[in-house]
Amino acid sequence: MRLTDDYAHGRRDGLRLALAMLAAEEAKWAALLGESRSGRTNALRETRHKTLQVAQKRVQTVLNRMTPKGESAISDELAAAIDAAGL
């Protein structure tokens, strides 16, 4: 069964939004790395940061596989929505 173009485009936009949210969360944790006096807290922050980086890479891989060759990486409409959301 072949997906309709609108459905496939919507799935790609959803992945792009997820990628933007992961990037924002990863940036938050990157800023906190090494800031605590507790080694345990710093280790947890490093683990969360690395987990978010891995998740970003996996979502990006799926998105790349789903994006047709001629299509741009991000649509103008989605870019506007991401900016409006503050991500």
C-alpha cells in the first residue's frame, strides 16, 4: 500500500518537529553539564545529554530515509511553526 503524498509529507513534518524539540532539550542539558558540585548529578546530566543526542541522530536518519531526493530539508511552513513555538 502506497502512502498518499499529503500523509507522507505530514509524517515528515512530524519528524522535523520532533527533531527540533529534541535539539532544544539537548541544548538545555548541554548548558547544565558540569555545573553541579555533585558528581552523581553531573553523571545523570551527561547521560541525559547523550541520550538526547542519540535520539536526534535516529530521528534524523528516519527523516532522511523518508525525504524524497528533490525535497528541501525543512518546509517554510514548518520553519515558521517552529519559530512560533520558540524552539
